Amino acid sequence: MPSDPETARVLNDWLTRPGEGFVAYGLAFDSADLSGGDFSNCQLNGSSFRGTSIRDAVIYRSDLSETDFTGADVARSRIARVEWDYATLAHSDLRACQIAKTSFYRSNMRSSNLSGAVITDCNLINTDLRGANLREVRLEACALEIAMDGTTLVEHMTGTAYGPAQIFEPSGTRTLDGSELEDWLNSHGASVQILVPEHRNMHDGD
């Protein structure tokens, strides 16, 4: 249990009512072991999970906006319909997660490990993935408007996504979309198709 009395009380109450969700604004769950938990219908805005173990968990229809998951271990969790906006997930472990219909808007995911994750219909918009491990990630129609650099690992990444993405290089920053983004990813070991929304191909009068 966390050392903070209020956090411990909230957790103990949640454990007695599994599956009902709980509300915890701005509490600290740092370094706790919450592996295998069911975090469905939870409101956890602004809470801290630094170094917390939440492996093999279910996180469904929950609000994790502005949370701090720095160094947290969330590997092999099933995550769906989660608002994870304005959050910090730097150095977090998200290996082999199943992530669907989740938003990471303006979240810091630098040096996170998403290797082997399946990411379906998610919004990664203005998401910082510099230094992240995206090896063997499977993308399915995701908005991939992310920041990457030469240390972002994309070998064996597959699937489909929408751009544009920002590429940070020693000479400056480039914004790539469509075939240019597809070529950049695939030249770094991925096999990804960058989709172009239909409205971009429409012409007046057609």
C-alpha cells in the first residue's frame, strides 16, 4: 500500500469493490504494486504513478489526463477508451500492450518502450516519442502526428497510420507526411503504410 494515508484509503476502498472504479484526483501511487488490477471507469486526473507496477492490468473508459507515469511498468495491459492526454509516460514500459481508441494528446512518451504493442484507432497527436522503442508495434489506422528523432526505434513496425510527423535531426526539424513519412519510417526498418484522408484528394466540382 502507498504510504500516503488518503491514497491508501482510496485503494483499500477500491479493492473491496472490484470493477466499480474509483475517483482519485492528484494522489500519489508512486512505486505501488497494482499489477493485475481492473482500472475500469476510473477518474485519476493529475495523479502520480511514478515507478508503479501495473502489469497485466485492464484500463478501460478511464481518465488519466495529466498523470505522471514516469518509469511505470504497464506491460501486457489491455487499454481501451482512455483519455491519457497531457500526461508524462517517459521511460514507461508499455511492451505488448493492447491499446485501442485511446488518446495521448500532447503527452510526453520520450524513451518509453512500446515494443510489440498493438495500437488500434488511437490519437497520438503532438505526442513526443523521441527515443522511444516502437519495434514490432502494430498500428491500425492511428493518428501518428508525433515527434521522432534518430533514436526512435521503428524496426519491424507494421500497419497503417496518418501523419504528419515531426522528425528532429541535428540539422533541424522536418515535417513529413504521406509518402515522405512512409519512406522515412520504412528506410529505418518499418513496413508501414501512411494513409491520406479522402478529403485531401477531393477536388472542387468532382
